[in-house]
Amino acid sequence: MVRILNRNVAARPRWRAARKRGLGVAAAGPLCPHARLCLRLYQRGRPADRAKRSLCYPAGGWCRRSRPAADHYARRCMTVAVLSPDNDAMLVQSPSPSVHGLNLLAAGCFREALEPLRLAFRLGDTNPATLLNLAIAEDRAGDRPHAQNIMNQVAARWPDWDEPVLRLAESLRAAGDHAAAEHAYRRTLSLNLARIEAMVALAGLLLLRRQPESARDLLLRACDLAPDNAEAWNTLGLSYQATAVADLALAAFRSAQRLQPHDVSYAVNGVDAAVLAGEAEAELDRLERACERDGLNPAHHAARGMLLDRMGRRADAIDALEVACVLAPDAIAPMRLLAGLLARSSRVARAETVLRRVAEACPDSAQASNDHAAALMRMHRHAEGRAILQAALDRHGPEASMMCNLANATVCLGLQADAVSLARQVIDLQPDAVLPRRALCNTLPYLHGTSGQELLAAMRACSAALPRTPQPPLCNDPDTDRPLIVGLLSGTLRSHPVGWLTVAGIENLDRDSFAIVCLVQNAALHDPIARRFHAAASTWVEVDGLNDAALIAAARAHKIDVLIDLGGYGDASRMAACANRLAPVQIKWVGMQAHSSGLAEMDWFLTDRWETPAGFDALYSERLLRLPDGYVCYSPPPYAPAIKPLPALKNGHVTFGCFNNLAKITSELIGTWATILQRIPDARLILKTHQLSDFATADRFVSVLAQHGVARDRVETRGSSGHRAFMGEYNDIDIVLDPFPYSGGLTTCEALWMGVPTITCPGEIFASRHSVSHLSNAGLADWVAGSMTEYVEMAVARAADLPALAALRADLRARVRLSPLCDAPRFGANLGSALRGVWQDWCGRL
């Protein structure tokens, strides 16, 4: 049996050079007929596995052995053609360490391949192919710097050989060093102009760097040189898609599908292009016919499922993807697509189950580990997700997406400085990429000492990295008094802070003056808040899965006059679409509204006089649209429990509490709380949030307070619960201690509704001032401290006046109900006036 090492496991022979020298297969040395056949197949471009099959089980009948006999023969007489630049084939007779290592490498057992390949090197095997295979094994086993060093040595010793340079490029790209990888790919092409793998990979990097035209030109040449290379056609389709040439993108994807009809990713890419080209119905008809004709092909069912999802038929889409998973139970791509769809359907627990199966099936897959960790994080199981990500990074080395997820998991466990440090490391790794800068924008607001200017600079840098493509001018009618079309762009129009704080205002906009178009991701129409948004909308468009180009086209098709973004740089962020202008006027409101968006195309920032007092304008890239009362309107849940009497009267001591996300609990804040508890020796503290369901996480916070001198039995931690139970637990506390520098938002509103006042200390950034806005609108401005010293003194003084606390608790819900914080008609009128004002401003600028 001859094992020929294709480009996935070893160096490819330079057959063109051999032919120029007049050499054929025989020039490699005296090969047996088995080896000669295999090498001929390889020379003609046949895949290595095809060569092996033809060798062991030929159709011509020259080797009439049964399969067991053939396997026995292969074990006894293994001859390996080791391909190198010096001699087109070198024979290494079995048994040998290199043979064993190459077999393991070919089987994907990278760690296991290391020892025999290292042994071969120690025994004096300096064949360049063996050295390069050792480098590949080292790279895939996780020692990337050592692997790259070997690749550089091989490339230096054999400077005319393109293979080590290509392998180096692949390693650099996997490490996230895209600039060095691009240089290596170009070196590869300088050595071999027709190296298709380098052309396709370089084009992929050009797409990442937002150079689709350059990528397209390279790919057109690749497809001309290798018309049977499916990956080249697929990447060409992506380049056309990036330039919004939907019909050519669709044609390219279909070429890739014809070459590899069972490849799920090619089929799904074709769905994206069909939607962008406006051919969704025709594509669905084609896929349904394909499912009938070739019903056992999982790619057809997976593509049909994704298209059904794009068309708003999510239940049918899930069914189709489940069929694909049944047809290919060991295939990873259908399971990942199904998990994504389940997660977007708020069926995160089931999505996590699917992704756990994927991770178990692919223990060495960085992507599988990353996906599984992300699902755990969505379930607020951040400690588990963080452990998986750390293990994967230890195994695979630096990888941008995993590091960004790790930064987010880390900040959610209250380790703000570590999270910001991680985000900055990823930016150093990929300075031109958007994802690392998003990670910094999502962690920096939680770090103590972050200034408004520092956060604005980070937001602007993230915005600058967003891709922008030329768009046709918007042609909205500049009539100042006509009814306006207002778009809401969000992935959280449901029972979520965004929903609770915005739905009442949207419902109370004048229907004769405003038509609402909801551009929705993660739609959940079983949810009561989602149903309220749906009822208020004149148009409801589910945009899950639409890429930026398709979303831009969809939004512009609805002729939206004023677009309100409710996602920011969060999980469901569509800021890249906003950067290409979805409407003449764009406004940032709620939804990761930690501070300015930094986006030049975001015209206004919806706020109020408490969130952004006079003099704060320079901290924002947008113009500030200050509403006369608060910037949000709270919708209390109808199931909120009744308020019980002040617990201190029964307990004999004051109980402070904080029910905020652990990301907001800094070490500086814990020190301040410890000071308060030391000043009031019998006071207690209750901390409650999802992450505290993890014992180790909860114990860490209690231990830190103990280091500050607070006895462990004075601190109680509580984990996840349903929303009704969550609100009921406010009946166990007397005073909320607001976190800083990121204050409570919805949690402050909920505490007020449950009769519990909040002590807050606002700072400079927007996120630090949520509570001052809500308290001021509820008539409790005297609970706002001007400094941390005043914060401590206020807590001590308020805790000492139990009669005042009891009286406030008794009528606080009634006060909040009548305040601007919950006055929906008043807020709707204010919001409508503001929207009309920004539209008139736009018309006046024409």
C-alpha cells in the first residue's frame, strides 16, 4: 500500500518541474506497480484518498484480493512515497517512525503523530517532507511558534519550494496574524503562480480586510486555472456577495454546489445569495425539488431550513435542520446551524445540548469549543463557558473569537481588569478587525476609572473598523409634516431590559403620525412584551440571518425615515448595517447604550438632562436628543408581587442588597460596601444574580468581603430564579446599593416598583447615570450621592432611620406609578415630539 501525502498532510511534489526536465514517474526511482499507479493518480490531480482506494481496491482487477487480504498486504508491505522538492519521491520502507507518524498525521491524530515524527528526526531523517510534516503536527498540536520556526527553516533550506511557505501562511492565519499570513501567501504565489490553495486563502484574507474587488480578481483567475475547485467558486461567491452583485454570487455558489453537492456551507451560502437577489421563492422551490430528488443529502435539507428561517417560517426551518442532523448524525455543520436557530428561538438550553454533542464529537475543534462556551454564556453559565474557552486556548493557542468570548465571560464574573486586558490583547492580534474592538467596547464601561473620553475613543475606533460600501442615495420625501416611518432595529424586542424600558413609549406614539417598522432578530412572539411590539408595529420583519448587505436592502425597501438602533455593539449588533445608513436619520437608544456609539452615521443619541447634563456633549459623537423627562418609560410586570413591610422591622437589622449583573461589581465597589457594613456592624448584604448560581463564583465574592473584615455569615448570595420570584426577593431587603461605574438600569426600576429605594453615585459615562435618571423621575433625587464618601454616609444615615424607610416603602409604588418613569402617554408624546424634531432638522439641512 502506498500512502501519498496530499496538501493536507505533507508536501506536494513539483511535478511540473519534473516534466520540464523530461522526467516521469519512473524518475523517482524503481517503484512497485502499486506505487506507480498511486503516483500517476496523484500526478493527474486525483485526491489522495481516491489514489488509496484505487491502489487497494482497483476497478481494473489487477489486485484481486479481498478487503481483509488487501489490508493485510498493506500492513506487511507498506511503502510510503515521501514527496520532496529534491527528488519527486523518496521511498521509506516500513517499519519506520516516519511512516507511523505520517499515518497518524493523515488520520488527524496530531498529538499522537508528534513522537514518531520527532523520533524520525532524531534518527537522522532530514527529508524536507518529514521536517515539514513534523512542523504540521506541532502546529496542529498547539505549539505554533515552534512549528513556524521549523517551517521557516525548511523554507530557507529549500527556497524554491512553495509548500513550507504555504504551510507557514496557514499557521499564521490560524494564529490570527493576518498581515504576516498575507505576506506568506504572496510569497507562495511568487514561487508558484498557479498554487490554488494560496490564491483562495489570500482572497479570503482580502475579504476580511474589506477588499472584495481584489479578492474577486484573484478568484476569477483561480477558477479559470482550477474550474473543478469548489472552494474557489465558493469564495468567489462571497466576494460577489460583498460587492452586492447577488446574481453572480448565486451563480458562483451554485457552481461550488455542483462540484460538492453534499457540502452544507456551500448550500447555505447559496441561500444567502438567493435572498439578496430577491429569488427566495424560486430558491425554495429548487431546494424542495432537490429534497425530493435526493432526499438523503443533508445539504439540501440544511439549506432549505435556513431559507425557511429567512422567510419567517422558523418552526418549519427547525424541522428541516433536524432532518439534516438525522441524515448526517456525525456531521458538524447541520448541528451547528440547528443550534444557532434554536438559540435565536430562545431555546438556548436545547441549543446548548446540541452544541455539547458537537464539542464531544470534535474534542480538538476550537470552533466547537467556542460555540459551546457561547451557548453556556447565554444561559448565564459564565464560569463553565470561561473554563472551556481557557482550555481551548491553552490547546490551540491565541484565536480572536475565543479570546473575545473569554473577555466577555471574564467581565461577567466580575473580573473587569482581566477582561479589558484580554480585549486589548485581541486588538493587538487583529488591529483591523471589528470583533476585538467590540469586545473592548463591551468590557471597558465596567472597569473602574474609565473616563468618558476614553470610552468615546474606544467606540470611535470600533466604528472606524466597520465595513462600509458605497450605497445609493436615500430618496425619502422631505416633507416635514407627513406621517413618518420609524424603524426599530433590535434583537431584544421581548421580556428583556430593552423591552421593559421602551415598549410603552412605542405603543403611545400617535398612530396617525408614525408607522412602526420592526426589524427583528431573535423574535419570540410567545413572549408578552414581543406581542405588544408586534401589535404596535405596522410592519414586522424578521431579519435573522440577513447579512449586512441584505439588511441594508431590506431596511431601505421599507423607506424608513427615522431608524432607532436598540442593539449597539451587543450580541445582536447590527452597527455595521447602520454604518451604511439604513435611513436618513439614525438614533441610538437603549440596548447596550453604555455611552456614545462612536458611529459617525449615528445622528442622535436619545437621552435626558440627568443622563447627560449640560457640558457632557463633547463626550458623544452624536448630537444629544434630550427628552424633557426620563429617556425611558418603565412597564412594570403585571405579575409583580405585593410589597411587604420593611424587613428591618422584623429582622432587627438593616439588609442591603444588589441584584445587578456581576460585571458591575468591581473590587473598588466591594471595598466601599465593606466600609458600609463595618460602619453598621449588624447590617447584612444580599447579592443576587445569575452567575451566583455557581458555587465557586459566589464563594469568591464572599471571600473578598471577608478579606475586608466582613464576616461570611453577614453576606448571602443567591442565584437564578424566575422573574416573578426575582422581584419578590426585593421583599427581603431594605435598601439597594447601586453599583458603579456601571449603575443599575432595569434593576433600579424594578427595585423602586417593589418599594425599595436605591443609593447611587453617578459618574461621567452614560452607563453610570441610569439610576440618577430613574430616581430623579420618581421624585427621589435626594438618594443620589455626589461622591463615594457621600455614598457611604448616605447608606449609614438612611439605615438609621427605619420609620422613614418604612413610610417610603409603603407608598413608593404609587409614587412611581404616577411619575414620569411610568407615565406612558406622557412619554409617548415626548418621544413623538423628539422624532418629529429630528426629522424637521434633517429636512432643513437639505
